[in-house]
Amino acid sequence: MDFGKLDDISGVDFTLPPDRTNWSNLPPRQGQVQVYVGCPVWACKEWVGSLYPPHARAKDYLYYYSRQFNAIELNSTHYHIPDNATISRWIEVTPSSFRFCPKILQEISHRLMLRPSKEVIQTFCKPIAALGNRLGMAFLQLPPSFAPAQLPVLAAFLKDFPREIPLAVEFRHPAWFQGPAGYQPFDHAAALLEQQNISTVICDVAGRRDVLHQRLTTGKTLIRFVGNGLHPSDYTRIDAWVERLKEWIDKGVEQVYFFVHEPNNALAPQLANYLINKLNERVGTSLRPLQKSNVDPQMHLF
């Protein structure tokens, strides 16, 4: 993810901002918290021989990935709509506990600027809904040019978006976050999301600390964390996130999706595994640490 990337991070304050959630507006959690950790890709040939078995074939990468992680940030849906055969294949090769978090089609979010017809929304959402219990949370990345004056456009889009598909929204235009906390345009947007039961996407990236807003609008959140090549600060930032997530879970958060990016995503599993172990240790989750894979997918499929 190039958004917010810096070549020199020496002057960056990586401290997490204070929590800005209005907890009295969120319903109490029902049951145990669900925590999902993953990466933004599964098609990474550099993982063959470590995360994936030696001689793994590209067509089997998702099978192996879903035996290591329990979720994927599904960026491919930003560029094209998967057909029925693809959806069926994804369901076939993944465990029932695995979750896909599809990114809303670029045609909808960027070219049409959230003014698609209901038919266009339905064309995208129908195959996404077909994921069934493999569907985690879809996320809408607003274009960098989508400014606070366009909040009514977002409101109209959310009104037409199918309620059966959980959704989170990522804000990028700097104007959303101008002004003191509590009086920013983003606060008005967050109030709208609360009313619509829509979640927020939180980005933790070196060059745009404003998008690290720490505002939950539902009991679910999607966090996109961008590391810096396994720099020591990547690990201390993860430590801080584990403490923040513990606070949120103690307050009633029901679902967390945490996706780890690196400039070279071949390195992402190493940091994701660190996160998994820290969550198990500090929060009491039972996430499976990554393991060297030697499983033959044919033994599962037949």
C-alpha cells in the first residue's frame, strides 16, 4: 500500500492517539470476541518453501493461506467482480472459519464517486453475498478527492447499500480530519455511520497519522496496518495496538479484523505472526500461530 508511505520515518511519532469512541452509543457484545488476522494478498510466491510447502502451485495458494491465517483483505474485488465459479472455488478451498473482507469495486467508489445505480450496486453485491458465512466485512475506500462537502453523497450511497453485507468506510481526504477532535468533519461522518450501523476503517501508516482516528462506530472494526520493512518500530507499534485492542475488547468490541501490510509483502507474515502471539498472550485469544506448511491440498479436497 503506497498511501502514506515515507522513505524516511525517523521523525514520525508512532504513538496511538487517544480512543475517540462514544461507547455509550454501542450495544454490548453478545458472546465471545472474534479476532481475525491476515495479509492483503495470498498470491505471494516468496512464501513457497516457508508459509507454503515447497513446490506449491499458484492455484493452491489460497488453500495454504487459509490454513495459516483466518482472514484476507480481498483487494482483487476493487478491480473486478468475481464470477460464480471463483466464489465457489474460494468457498471450497477455505475452512468454514475463514473470512474474506472484499474491497468495494473501484468503478463504484472512484469512477462513479458513489453515484452508481442500484443495479450496479446489486451486480457487485450479489456475488459478494454468495460468500455466505465466509464473508467477513466489506470495506469502502473513499477516493482521496472525496471531501467533507460530499457527505450527503455518502449518506445516499449507504442508504442503498444492502444491509446484509457488513460494511466499513475508509476516509482519506485530509479535510475530514481538520480541526480539533470532536469538531472535525469526520465526527459528523462518524455520527452518520453510527446511525447506519456502518463501521470505520482505521489506517496506521507512517505518512498520514490523521487517518489513525481511533473512532469506532459499531462493535466491529477493520484495521489496515502498514509496516516499514520490519523496522523495530513495526513491533513496538504492534505492541501498542495489542494494548488498545485489549481495552476495546474489555469494553465490548465484538469483532476485529487486522490486516498487516509491508512495502514488500513477503515480510508481512513475520509481523502478523508477532501480532498473533502477542494477542494470544495479552488478550487471551486462541489464534493459531503460523507454521511451516507441508499439507497436500489433494488430501483435503478428495
